[in-house]
Amino acid sequence: MATFMHSCGKNYVLMKDLIDAGIDVFQFDQPDVYPTEVLASEFADRVVFYSPVDIQKVLPTGDKEFIESRALEMCKLFRAAGGGWIAKDYGGGYDNIGVKPEWAEWAKKVILENSAV
């Protein structure tokens, strides 16, 4: 049975133990708290990350260039690590976190254009 774990906080110090305990997928809405580079380089060969582009540090900026570049960077980071990322939309409603839906669409478009098929 695949085991998913959601966390809203930074639990880096527990990650190796959680993976050893059997967590297969981590669902983080704020992957840049780790940051994403660490998730990809240290753990993507052992688990999968199910996350949007960061909902606190990236999407709320409303900066199209930054959002698109970060989405592309996430694609490249996880591709270089051999996988380990399932991109997702934030399920809590973008209006609830001060993000306009079109800002998330910018990230989504870049991810779709740069996904391995």
C-alpha cells in the first residue's frame, strides 16, 4: 500500500526516518521551505513529492516571470534527480491564500510544456 503524508511544516530532520518508516509520497504545498533543491537532490531517488509550485514563497508574488521560472526550475530539478515529483494544484482554493487563479495557471502551463511524456 502506498503511503502519503501531508505536512504544512518543515520536517527536514525527520525525512530520512519517515522514509525508512515507509512513507512513499510527501504532499507539501510549500516545497520551497526546504527548499525544493534539497528535496530533489537528497530524497527524490527514494520518494515522490506531490506539490504545487510553492503557495507561500512563489505564487503569492504575482510575478509572472518568477512563477514561470520557478515552475521550470522545479521541472529541471526533479528531472535531473530521475523523477520524484507529481505536480498538483493547491486544493485549498487560491482565493483563500491571496493567489489569483491565473497566477497558478502560469505555473501549470510551464509544467505541462516541460513534462516528460
